[in-house]
Amino acid sequence: MNHLASFEPRHFLWRVDGKVARVQLDRPERKNPLTFESYAELRDTFRALRDADDVDAVVFLPNGGNFCSGGDVHDIIGPLVGMEMKELLAFTRMTGDLVKAMLACGKPIIAAVDGVAVGAGAIIVMAADIRLATPAAKTAFLFTRVGLAGCDMGACAILPRIVGQGRAAELLYTGRTMSADEGERWGFYNRLVEPGALEAEALDVARRIAAGPTFAHGITKTQLNQEWSMTLDQAIEAEAQAQAICMQTRDFERAYRAFVAREKPVFEGA
């Protein structure tokens, strides 16, 4: 098992309290853009989370009033213009691997958005399990505005499942900003929170999840992702098998014994 509580990344901020990890990009003066290095380190961190027994939930927080301004114009976009196809494909696969790692990490991810979340920043928010935002959040999948397709890092697969095909198409074709109110109304954001309460609210959600049956939460996350490509019959059978596995955990027995004793169950994640 990996132990990530003492992990010290080079390209973003990381802190673990209890079993809740906090992630923040750390270039607030530039609205927290991503670099080649931060992309890769985030990907590797979420991959490591799958086997980490000291983290049960992750909160991705803003920094300095903004979440993420996407790929850095000077550090990423400039160099990409001069690359050959092989290098370009290596980069786009790496960015997609970050989303794959987030989906496969087995831990619920809560994105807390304030200010700008655009480009790859919007994708990171999209790939989270639960999304909170302030009324000032501005979210844009702005790839077409830099001459690229809207189909970046899984956007054409994931975004329609969150907001619907027509709304996703509008956002991906135009690259326009989705306001916080629109995001909440369309189901992209679970709810809006005032700026001063955003971090506390996101951490509260994460702590409540981390206090639950975390093995079962991992199963839930797996099924939420895998059932996208299943028929209904396949999904029902997969869930029957998944739930039977969860019924073998001690947490299931703990919940039963607590109910009989009229006590609140204390889950241990196994």
C-alpha cells in the first residue's frame, strides 16, 4: 500500500488531514495554470491514490480566488506549436491519463471551484465526483477558442452525461463561459456556496464520505464509471456482484450490529 500523508509534491500543494487529502495548484498570480510537470505529477498522484490506505477522499481546492486557468500559454501552448505529431500525441495522451487516473483512483473527489476554471481546469472539475462552486465561478471548455476541437480529455464522453447532449454541445462548440447559476441549474455543480464557506463545505462533504464505508465507496465509484458502457441488464448484474462483495465486509456487519444496538455505526473501511 502507498502512504501519501507525507507526500511532498513539487508542482502543487498537498496536505492530508485525517484521511482527507487537499490538492491546490500553486500559481495564484497566474490563476493557477497547468504545466507539463504539474500535469504529470497530478496524474501520478491520482494513480498512487488507488493503493493508498491513508487517504479516503480528495478535495481539489482553488488558490488565490481561482481554480485553474488551464494549460499555461507560455509553458505549454507555445512549445506545442513547435512539436511534431509524435510529441503532440504523447502530450494529449498524458493529459487524458490524468482524467483516467482521477476516475480510477477509487476515492471520491470533491472539486471546490471559485473564480476561473477553464480549459483543462474545467476538465478537472468535470472529472470530479462532486462539484461545489461559488457564485463567482466561471467555467469554460474553451478549446475551440485556441483553434482546437472540443473533444479534449474525455469532454465529449463525460460532459453530456452531466449536463445533457445539447448543453454540452453548446459549451464545447462555442467555448463560452458557463456561469455558476447555469452550472448549478444544469446539474454540473451540486450546489453553490458563498466564497468564505467553500473550503469548509467541501471538506465537510469529504469528511462525511471518509467516515463512511470507504471500501463500498470505492465500489460505487467503479460502478458509476463502468456502467456508462453497459446495458441495463449488464449493469444490474454487475451491481448484484458488487453488492455481494460489499456484504462480505465487516462494515456491513458493523452497520447491522449498530442498528440492533440503536447506535451509530463506526465504519473502518473493510
